[in-house]
Amino acid sequence: AQKVTQAQTEISVVEKEDVTLDCVYETRDTTYYLFWYKQPPSGELVFLIRRNSFDEQNEISGRYSWNFQKSTSSFNFTITASQVVDSAVYFCALSEAHSGTYKYIFGTGTRLKVLA
Amino acid sequence: DGGITQSPKYLFRKEGQNVTLSCEQNLNHDAMYWYRQDPGQGLRLIYYSQIVNDFQKGDIAEGYSVSREKKESFPLTVTSAQKNPTAFYLCASSIGDRSYQPQHFGDGTRLSIL
């Protein structure tokens, strides 16, 4: 069965600290895609990154970095030198290529609070 | 600027009443989706549409209905059969209906019961 687990319900950090958000997934499909979205207080989900199951290269974009490890079925997200503007709910999602549907499986989200 | 517009931002429903949530996109995307978000839960798919005049039920379609008469519009009706409609509703769209396409979201409608 497909499943995405974000075990951290809420994390609080002080500005400039580094923080890692965990995402563990379950799938039987050999081809799948993983996503991270940010949901600020305004409510809109903002797309951050997509990773496919064949590409295990880590990615860095400014203060953001992502660590994809198939061996542990994890796709973790690290924010370096966090800022107050990073405060939001972050969702990890899974999409399977051969499921016959086009839906995402979302995790329950991690609320990040960055304190000044 | 291209994007997804949801209206209204806040909506109140009386008992026994149907209400319709609007979703319009000017991204020229073929696929559109409706999600429900409850506190502490991830997003759950209500309905999705791959092309005009076609749509499929998601995981929690009971008590909801949709239409897709135009490519840019995908309204969601919350019927009186939905006994627990209080939630945050998000509309999304993607270029196509492939599993690797990122979905782009509107800023949501919060529905409450009067």
C-alpha cells in the first residue's frame, strides 16, 4: 500500500538554526515521484521540488537541500540557516507511475515555527 | 500572472443547504483537482478531471459533486449529504494527468457550518 509518513507534527527552531524535516514513504511501484510543498499561512501550497525514483542525487537550492535515499525510503528536507519566513506547514507527497490513477498521497505535514 | 483563483475565501453553510466553491485557472492546464484538508491531516482527494466533460471520484467523493464544462473552470458543490463539510478546500491543476507533473494550488476556501 502507498503511504507517506511525516512523523514530526511540529518543530520549533530559533532563527539561523538548521532544521531537517523527515519524510518516509511506502510504495510497491518501481517508478514513482516524490514532492515537497510549502503551505504558508495564506493557505496556498507552493511546489518546492520533485524527485523521481531513478534519481538519487541530492539537490541543493539556496538554503534548501533534499536527501533522497531509496535504501531507507526517505526523502528528507533540510533548511539551512532558517529564517522567520520559513515558518509554514511542509508536506511531502508521493505519486506512483503505475497506480492507474494520478493522485498524490500526502503526508500529514510538519508545522515549522522559526522564532526570531 | 497565471494562476488558480478560488472563491470565496470563506463560506458558511446552513443545514440542508448546497454550496458551490469556485475554481478558475488561466494556466491552460488540462487536469484539475479538488482536495479537502482537515487539521492534522494531509490533503485528501475529492474529485479530479483530466479533460473537459470528464471527471473521476477520488478517495472521499461522497457528498460532493463537480462539473467540468470549460477547461479553465472546475466548481465543487458540497451537498447537504456531506454531513461534516467543515474543512479547508484546495483546488489544484497540472499540465497533464501524469503522475510526475507538479500540481499547482489555489489559496483555498474555508467552509464552515452555521
